[in-house]
Amino acid sequence: MSTCIEVRNLTKSFSGRTVVKDLSFEVQKQEVFGLLRHNGAGKSTTIESILGLKKADSGSVKVFGKEPRKNRKEIFERVGVQLQASHYQNSIRVKEICQEISVLYKQPADYRELLHKFKLEQFENAQVNKLSGGERQKLSVVLALIPKPEIVFLDELTTGLDTAARREVWKTLKELKEEGTTIFLTTHYMEEAESLCDRICLIKEGVKVIEGTVEEVIQKSPYDNLEEAYLWHMGEEAVL
């Protein structure tokens, strides 16, 4: 496997508060890499720095071996992004936002097929602001997949979904991985990380705590499951 994302000693502060500190990790092609964190732990800043949307105070980021801030157009042709907070125009319909995204790319995926895959086809003519929170969340994933990305960034992708819908999304993501897509996701659901991730990185207050496979992270704790291991590594659980 080859490296497609390389983060080295990334540091970023806002108004004197450091939100990401000396963070380093690599993501390999065709793997699912999970960033596990508390709210406010710097995960959105990390994603935005990887994409070149924010300039780091220090450190370096490379995507496909290139610096994202200097090669944004080329990189954006090859990635898809679903952010936790997505905003849409008032009264825009599902098919309209899908069409707007599609025209940005040379060979976009068929958005109708994606809507069907995520069980949203019946909402094609519905206004986005009339969808439920879970339906909007699934739509944001559809939009991220329209570019046929080599890497897709998913930020808390199943927040707002019920258990059945969450598992449907997991199934689709596993299919994407089998097709060769690299997936970078942030999540606070331990079951999601266990089901999807090849490797995970735990960060606390912007600092990496531990990185490895799910099994390695569990083995380096006194526990035998990821949820308790996570709490232990994050300093929220006493040693047995």
C-alpha cells in the first residue's frame, strides 16, 4: 500500500489557543482511517488543514505527494468532502444541489444512482431544508461521492441517523473501500470505528494519544473492547 495522506508535526492555533499540536500520521491508499476525538479536539481543523482550507502555523501536509494549499484544484478533483456542518441555499431541491455539484467535475458519478443507494430517491424533488437531520446527513455523503473521489473525507457522517440507517451507510462505505476508495473519517461512535476502520488515531485537546489498528489500541489498554480502551487512553477511566 502507498501513502496518500502525510501529516507531519501539524500545529494550528486560534486566538492564542492551540487546537492541533505537533500532530503526525499517515493514511495509506484504500484503507479506512478513523480520527477519534472529543468535541473541540481539533478534528475539523485537521481535515481543513489537510484539504488546504486552513494554513497551519507549523508542520506539513501532503496529499497524493503534493502540498494541498499549492495544488488545491488538482487535489479537489480527486477528493470528496462531507463536513459535519453543511449549509445549503434556501429552498434548493435535492436534485438541484446534486446537479450543481456534478457540473464541477469532468466525469461525475450518476447522482440518481447514489440517491438510490442511500435510499433518498423519493426526495429528489424535495427541498433540502424540508429533509430530516438524518436525511440531510445522508445527502451530504451523496454529494461527497459525486466526484468519484479517490479519497473521501467524512466528518461525523452518521450523526443523526438511527441504528438501521447507520448500518446501511456502513455497508455502502465497505463497498466503496472494496472498490478502491480511501476513507478518512471522524467519529465518536466506537462501534462505527470497530466496524469500519483499518487504523485509528485518538486525539485529546489536539494532541495524538495513540495510533494503530483497533486491536493494537485495545491491546495497549487494560480492557478488551474499544469503548473502554478509548476511555482509558483518554484518561477518563481508572486502570483496573
